[in-house]
Amino acid sequence: MEPLPEETRNTVREDLDIARDEASLGLSEARHGVAALAAGGACGLLALWSAHSTLVRGLERVWAPERVAGALTVVYASGASVLVHYGSKRMRVARAASREALNSSVDVVRGVVDELKDG
């Protein structure tokens, strides 16, 4: 097999450099996004804790503490169940989209390799 022309090698290098830069940018954005989500989650938990404490104090004026604890447990468990179900569905959709994108990328790479072999 004879070596590829210099122009083809340069084009492939440039394409690989662009792909690497795009991947690097994507990872950087993902890191920033995860950090922001974590901070937002912490703030959200503090807000929920405060709201929960206020709700418990208010309900305990009307109901016995055991009844308040039971009612809030049912409400929170129901909400958690719905959110876990929804999150699982979204994750399946995201995995399918990632798999499709990967398959498309592999097809493109195969096409380029085939062109380089034939070229």
C-alpha cells in the first residue's frame, strides 16, 4: 500500500484536530454544568429543608406529630417515585440518542477510511 498524499494527511490531521478541540470544549462545558448543577442542588436542598420545617411546624398545630410525619412520608415517597420514573425514561432517551450519534460517527469514520484506502 502506497503512502497517502501529503494533502490528504494534512486534511485528516486538521479534521482530527477539530474533532479533538470540539470534544475538549464539550468536556469543559460539561464540567462547568455539573458544578453548577451540584451547587444549585445544594441550594435547592437547603430551601426544601427550610420549607419542610415550616410545613411540619404548621401541620403540627392541627395534627399529631405522628400523623404529620406519616402524611409527609407518603407525599415525599410518591414524589420521589414519580421523579425516578421520569428520570429513568429521560436517561433511556439520552442513551439511545448517544448510541445513535456514536453509530453515525463510526459510519463517517468508516467512510473516510474507505475513501483513503481507495484514494
